[in-house]
Amino acid sequence: MRQDDRLSPETRRIVLALVFGAVLPLLDTSIVNVAVHSLGTVFDSPVALTQRVITGYGLASAVAIPLSGWATRRFGAARVWTVALAVFTIASILCASAWSIESLIGFRLAQGLAAGFSIPIMQTLMVTSAGKAQATRAMTAVGLPAVIAPTIALLIGGVLLDGIGWRSIFLINVPIGIVAILLAIRLLHRVPADRTVRLDATGCLLLTPGLLAAVYGLTTTGSTAAWVSIVLFAGGVLLIGGYALHAHRSSSPLIDVHLFARGSFTSSWSTLVIASIVFYGGLFLIPLHYQQNLAYTALAAGLLLAIQSVGAYCSRMLSNRLVVLWGTRTTAYLFIICTITGTLVFAIPVEQTTGWLIVQGIELLVRGGGIGALTVLTMSATYHQLTPDEVVHASTAGRLATQLGSALGVSVCTILIALTMTVRPETFAYLTVFTALMAITAARLPRGQVVRK
């Protein structure tokens, strides 16, 4: 490794302080994906209700994310980060003590709210603390375990569910959360809060219920009356549109909508949304395919899907070099192709032989490499040519994109399953077509390397 590629000691301390907190909500989200069937059995609840353990978490995160930018400026990023980690850890204990599916959903909402604050603030801390020269490498250092964690979590979740029980999948968060809190207190610098910053109350009243209604309308598609989902979604879109008009005139909006006037930002953000939907949707759909169609256990399905982690690791190590050689846009298209081919193999209706299982394993490696690199590339590209004042808004918008993907990934795949009646090759064919939309949204990504002002 060249000397200028190495992180400085100060940046390494920041990465160490943030990486545990970055992994925590992603690990939790993916483990719960494995547990949906078990939770339904324990609480004797239908899938339509049990899946709200996942979608409720995503909705709460989406609602909290727009407030994170204001909280960062008002109270200081390090302080809010530490409090969010504490709330998440306490909520994990409450989840483990749930006595009904309704109480578990309620405690998951608290977890989601905490996660909605923590991750955008982590990105702000990283970009502003690491400096221009090392920000991308620092984000890659934090992002690598953050991308690997969700897939590894499927394996961990299977082991915990089979060996200990469902409560353990929430209690595992507690020691990680405690370590993250202690590291944050010891290593993160406290930046003075700006107590003159005011909450954009009008924007909050427009954007928060707008996101809630729009996302909830999509997540209830197929499980409630069609007109209810349509009304909720349409009402949410109208409120979000009202927010955009308000934010255009506001001097201190929750999210600066002027960022979307930049072609590179809009391209990066929309590609990140689709990549997140494809990633989290795959974590739900692929294990379900192996469990439902091939009678795999949760542990066996998790072991097979963990192959994606290897691909994500390799592509993360390679992506920075490819960007230097080919630029951001060309590199992104390479990884889009990898993601498409890694999904398409499941759409081929052939008999499941040992040889075909090996082929699917190889394609899972390719899929993991594609989607792992895309999340880093597009997240980094959202900061292209932004000023330090714009970084906070970009961090909030970027995390909103990934959390929308997390909330909508399961819903999109549930809709695809409803269209094909069950998990079939046709289900993955539809998912492949959806994945290919990134070829359109990525058209305005930066040609060269990401530049920060």
C-alpha cells in the first residue's frame, strides 16, 4: 500500500469509534429477516402482521432521518450519535423482553427511530472529520464491515435461532452497543453545538407524515384494500411535494432540495435507492427461495447467502483502484452488470442439481461484489463537488435513500411474490428487470473521481 493510501492515526481512531455503531443497526436488520418465520410461530401471528417487525423498523428510521441533520447542528454530531446508540441498545433489551407481536413491533419502532438518527450522523462525522484527502478511504473502511455485516447476520441469526432462541437475536446487540458507546465517548471530538439553529417545524409537519404515508402505502400493497394503499401513497407524495416547495424557499430546511438540481447528486441518490432495494430485497427473497422451495434450514440458507459477503469484500478492496483507472461512472456500470447477472441466474428454470447449486454460489459471489461496491460508489458520489455546509444535507439524504431501500426491499419482493403466486424463477426475473433500472439512473454519475470542495 502506498503511503498516501494509508489512513492517518487520527482518522483510524475515528473509524474505530464509528465502525461498531455503523454495523449495529445493519446487523440487527438482517438477523431479524431470518427470524420472521420463527417469530410468526412463537407469537402465532400471520406473515402479514409479522413482517411489520421489519417494515415498522424501516418506517421509523425513514421518519427520523430528516430530523438528524437538524439534530446534528443543534446538539453536535458526537453527542447525538452517542445518545442514538444508547437508545438503540436499550430498545434491543426491550425487544428481547417482548410478550406479544404487537409489543415487539412497538419496541422495533424505537430501534428504528434510533437507527434513523445514528447512520446519517456517522456519515457526517466521517466526511467532516477525516478531511478531503481521506474521506473516501475512511468511508470505505467503515463501509466494508457495514456491507458484509447484513449477509453475515443471516448466518448468525440462523445459529442463534436454532441454538438459543428468538430473544438472543436482540440481546446480541447489547454488548456491541456498549462497546460502540464507550468508543464514541473516548475517541470522538465534541464539536460545539449551534443553539441558534431552529427546527423547520413546517417542513417537519410536511415531510415526516409524507414519508410515513408514502412508504406505508407501498408496504401494505397486497395486504390491505388496494384503495387504501393508493390513497396513502398519493397523500404521501402530495405532502412530500409540498415539502419540496417549502424547502425551496426555506433558509434552514431539513433536507436541502437544491441538491437534487445537481445531475450527479440525483443520479447517485436514485441509484443508491434502487441498489438498496435490490440488496435488502435479496436478503429476504433468496433465503426464502432456499427454505421454501428446497427445504433448507435457516442456518443452511444463511451459509449459502454468506457467499455474498466474500464478493462484497473483494469488490470493496478493488473498487477504489478501478475508479482511479476508469472513473466512477464506468466502474459503476461494471458492478451493475455484476448485480444483474448475479440475480438473473435464479430466474432460469432448471432442475436444482449439485452443479447448478455451485453455479448459483458463484453468481452469489458476483452479486455480492456488484451490490457491495455500488453502495459505496453511489454513497460517495452523493458528495461530489459539495461544500462542507452541504455535506450534512447530503448525509441525511443518502441515509434516507438506504433506509427507504431497506423498508421497501421486503415490500417490493412481497409484491413480486404475489404476482407470481409464490417464489418462482419468474419472481427473480421481475427482480432482475427492477435491478436493471440502475443502468438508467446511473447515467449522470461523475465521469472521473469524486471531488470534494
